[in-house]
Amino acid sequence: MSTPGVPESRLERTAGPGDGVAVLDLAGELDLAVSGRFRELVDGVLADGSRLVVADLTEVAFMDSTMLRELLRAHRALGDGGGRL
């Protein structure tokens, strides 16, 4: 779903402020179409052993329930490993 005036979806990992910290830079429309990319991004962060993950949602224009579920999955997976989202 593309809405006029809304930026394209962006899902990137950016440098965190310190060791063990990952920042996920998310923007645009986050929905079913990008949920797989988000899951891969989170799985990569988990594999790297980051203990704190910050999801920057500042530029998110829309998020559907699929992405909300993925955020909750990430929160649970990080918590199970002793980390935080």
C-alpha cells in the first residue's frame, strides 16, 4: 500500500551509541510487505549478540498489525536472551 506523500519504507541497522547496542532505523509504511525484511534485520541483531536494541520509529507513517506482531516477537526474543527492545 503506497500513500502519496508518504516516504518509501526504510528498514536499516545504524551504528549504536556503544558496544552491544543496535539501532533499527525504520521509516515509511511498515506492513506485511516488509515484515520479512524486518524479521531478517532483527534475526541479524540477535545473531550479533546485541543486548539493547532501539527501534527508531520517528519517521514511521503507518504500521499494520503484522508489523506490530513482529515488534512483539522481537521484544520477546531479545528478552529471552537477556536483552531489551
